Amino acid sequence: MTVTIAALQMCSGTDPVRNVETMRRLVREAAAKGAVYVQTPEMTGALQRDRAGLRAILRSEADDLVVAAASALASEFGIHVHVGSTAIALADGKVANRGFLFGPDGAKICSYDKIHMFDVDLDNGESWRESAVYSPGAVARMADLPFAKLGFAICYDVRFPELFKTQAQAGAEIISVPAAFTRQTGEAHWEILLRARAIENGVYMIAAAQAGVHEDGRETFGHSIIIDPWGRVLASAGGTGEAIVLADIDIAAVKTAHDKIPNLRNGRAFSLDVSGPSAKGGVAA
């Protein structure tokens, strides 16, 4: 079954109203080009590193502008609209980095809270502590759509292959990785990680990304991408500016990849033994 899918590249600012208008325009363009599934990037609603500024624009899921607009767009065009993620206010005062999938009737199919928090110290003094603001998710998600079984991940999740293997073993045929990768990490690892996850699991990977220099001062890598189960890049965007990345995918390619390389079936349980002087009293570093 061949379907057209789209990953939208954005450069979200700090104003959710403007970002929603951009999302509307790009979703409409993608739908006009035949996309039946459209994915937006991580933090579609706003990229705002200032905590006070972020809290000033936060809304609950029931009142969020991105959520309402995505539901309306899905219904208007009769397609699946996947908000890669947006910041959602939680009742306990924390914040969720939450993705949403809406069906062709506009109803929410499911949501996914990013599990792995981006707490890192990079070169040149670049440092991030996502866990200082966001509450991590604890549940992996999959959705059974008319054209494929879709798994969910967000950005930093891509560095944790067990999440992808779990979904692939449960039948996922597409895994989504909307992101706001930093330029520094993206240049080093973005495409390599995504292609590796596709190859390891024999699935399509769809990754809509933020791109360029943002109002809050950060710079994101862009290069939104769609990859097939054999690890081939079907379509991609550049490192700056808006883009609509489109590809026609055939879900039968997932079975073909699994038949060629049945590693998901061939895995074996094993134990770990550490030998050598440093093993005394504990595991070697």
C-alpha cells in the first residue's frame, strides 16, 4: 500500500500564534500535494529557552492553540496530522514535551510524552537541562493507522535504541522522530542515528525538524528527513528555512527488509561476564 507522507520543517519562534499560522500554511500545502500523514517538528508551538517566558505562554492541553489547530486541519483535509510536540502545562506545575496524533475526523488518536530528557554539556559551553522544566514520559506509544503501525519518539529519544526495538518488535512499520536537534549535535549525529534506527529495525523513519536561528537564540540543525527500511534516504531538506519533505512509501518494504535481515527474530538472550583485575568487587569501568 503506497501512501504519501510529509515532514514539515519549521523555525518556530517564541509566539505560539505566529507558529500556529506557519503550521496551518505548511499543512495545507502538504495536503494539497497529496500527503495523508503530515508531521510537524518538536516544539511546534514555541521554542523558548527563557523559563519565565515559556511559562507565560503555556496552556493546558484543552486550551492549547497548536492542539486545536491540528485537530481542525486534520478534519478539514481528512488526513492524519501529527504534532511532533509542543509544550503543555501539567496540573502539578511541570511541563510535558508532548506530541499529538489526530485522525481524519479531527479526533485525537493518542499523545506521547518525550521519555528521555536532553541533559547534556556540549563543546563551546553549550549546555541543556531539559529535566529542569519538563516532566519525562514513562510510556512508549504506537498507533494502528489504516496504512501503517506508527511508533513515537521525540528528538533525544533517538539515542536510545531499545525504545525503537521495542516498538518494532510490537509491529511498528513507521517510527516518527520529530526534533529540534542542536546544530552541533546534528552535524555530528543526526542522519547517522536516524539511518541506524531504520536499518536496525527495518522500519521507515520520519523526522520533521526545527531549522535555523531562532528568536530565543538557539540554532537548530534542520535537515528534516524520510528514510526507508533499508536505510536509504527518500527525501530530505536543507539546514535552514521552512520545507515540506514529501515521499511516497510502500509499507510492503518493511516486510521485505525483515525477510532479508531477520535480526528482530534472531536476537538471543545473553549474560555479561567481566574478567580482569579491575573486576574484583564490581564491574570494570
